[in-house]
Amino acid sequence: MELTLEADDGRTQSARWRDAKPARRGGAVLLPGLGYHPQKPLLHYTTKVLRTSGYPVLEVWYRYDAAAAAEFEDCARADGVAACRAAAERGGRRQIAGDPPSRRVGVGR
């Protein structure tokens, strides 16, 4: 399902919600780095493993121009908050930010 996320700073970003059946409680949000997208091998196979294991996935599809790329870290942070909100709503959760840290995983550099 295609979604449009709106960050607190007013920017919008494309995203795709990918259900898993049977769905477990929880889910994943994929925020690719600059110049990468969810269909590249690392995130494609990550999505496949998560969905096969019963976790729905929200993939964020960045479309930054050169000017926005200079502010990528701040933009990615705002997009991450918007993506987590959307995943929580889509997954029937009231919050994600208040979950215990042991239930969140971040991968990247």
C-alpha cells in the first residue's frame, strides 16, 4: 500500500506499507541511506526476512535533490519520526517512541 508521510517540517516522503501474514505484534521501519532505496539487495532481503517472520514493514522511499542532500541527517531524523508514527497507526499501536529500547533496533552507520 502506497503512503505519503508528512514530517514535522512540512516535507512529504513516499512510503510503502508491506503487510505480513500472519502478522506478529510489532513491525519494522526501513529508512535507507542517501543514494539507496528499499529494492537494493540489503534492504530487499531484509524486508523479505522480516515479512516471512511475520513482521509488517514500512519502507521509506527518499527523493532528495542536491540541496536537500546537504541536510540529509536532519531530514532523515524528521522522516524517521513520521515513519514511526505511520507504522504505529498502520499496525494498530498507540506509540512506538515509548517502547523499551530493547524492542528497537537500528542498523546503519
